[in-house]
Amino acid sequence: MAPLKSVAELCESLRSASGAPRLIWYGPGSERVELSGRVLENWVAKTSNMLVEELDAVAGTVVAVGMPPHWKSLVWALASWQVGAVTVLRDETVRNDGTAPGDRTAPDDGAPVDVRLTMDAAPEAPRVGREGDREDELLVLVAPGALDMRWPGTLPSGAVDYAATVRAFGDVYLEDPADSGAELIRAGGKSFTFSDLLDGADQPAEGIWLVPAALPLLTVLPAAVRIWAAGGTVVLVHPEVEVTDRLMEGERVTARLAV
């Protein structure tokens, strides 16, 4: 397999994988979601079209991903990168108990945000600028449940309901590909391009990888990119789900990303 050089090539590789599973999610309440390469790319395309058509995203748009590792946060990251947006993550470290800090995310440098994503039932109020004016940012609420057709609570004024909105958008993203050398992730005063994500230490190879969702999103996203680039599968497991021998054997897990 030739090395991938861009997010556009990664999305094409997912689409070409057709029915092969590329992302499997285990969540609370016995939730299991399996996305083939084609279905994953379909979700990414719909979300990319929503970003451009509903949220007016362009190259350089700043998307603060205030969500924990979840199949939907991975979809949002890929979609943001596909349209040329920058995802802002908190530079988190893992606690002693193996869990990451809370999922609220803000730019470390106080820079403006265009789109803010959250699964929080009580989302933060819009950020206030240095002069006291409210910054022009859009709040998008992402329902965590696989079968949620809309946000399960009260939608704040002006907020966008991802689950209720995304299905109306096209299954194919037809805009020009983003710059292959564009900034994808900004965290802890550092920025990361697609090449940076592929060149990370301890690079995962082809196979079926168990990825604990207790890890910070800043760890999970580059690992997922490297796994998919190698033709592998990500099995993402919520911290409340016990990783049993039955789960490992049922999914035919060949490797595990260390906490």
C-alpha cells in the first residue's frame, strides 16, 4: 500500500474499503456501533457538507472539539480536516486512574473559535473577548447515543443540533480537497499536519486495534489516523465498558494502544 499523503487520500481509502469494518464503538448500555470504511466516509462527507453549507466553514475555520473520544468525535475531526478547518484540542495528560480530564475544550492561547462542539448537557456559555464582546462562535450539540435522532435535552438558543441536522446533507463531498500540508490539530501551543500524524512515535500498523476511550483525544486521533492509513480497524471502547476476553476474541483484536 502506497503511503497516504493527505486527508483526501485517507477518505478515499476508507471509501475504497467498502464493507470492511474500520471503526467499532463500544459505549454504555451495551451500545455497539460498527462502521465500515464506506459508512464511516459517508458520515464524514455528510458532516463536511454540513460544515460548509450550514456552518459556513472554510479553510482555516477553527473548530474546538469539546468532546471525549467517541465515534462521533472521530467523524467530526475527519470532516473538519476535509474542509480545511483546524481542530483545537486541549493538551491533556492522562490521570493516574487512566482517565482523561473533562471534555470541555478551549484554545490554550485564547484565540477565537468559529465552531464549538460538545456533548455536554450543560454547555459553556459563549466565550467573552478581551473587550467584553461576545465572540461570534457557533455552538453545535452532538448527541452521544447512536440512535439519537436529535439532542435529548433542551437546545440552547442559537445552538445547532447535529443529530437532527446532519442527515439532510449529501452523502458525497464534492468540494476541492484541502491543502495536504494544512494544519489539522492545534493543542498545547503546537500544531500538527497530516504528515505529523503519520510520523508519530510507536506508529500502529495494520491490524485490529483496541483503543481505550479513556485516553485523551489528542492521543486517540493520531493513532486512529495511523491505523486507518495502514488499512486497520479501530475498536474504540468507552471507559465504562469492561474489556473482556470475549470482546477481544469477538472483535479479533490483534493489538492494544497502551494507556
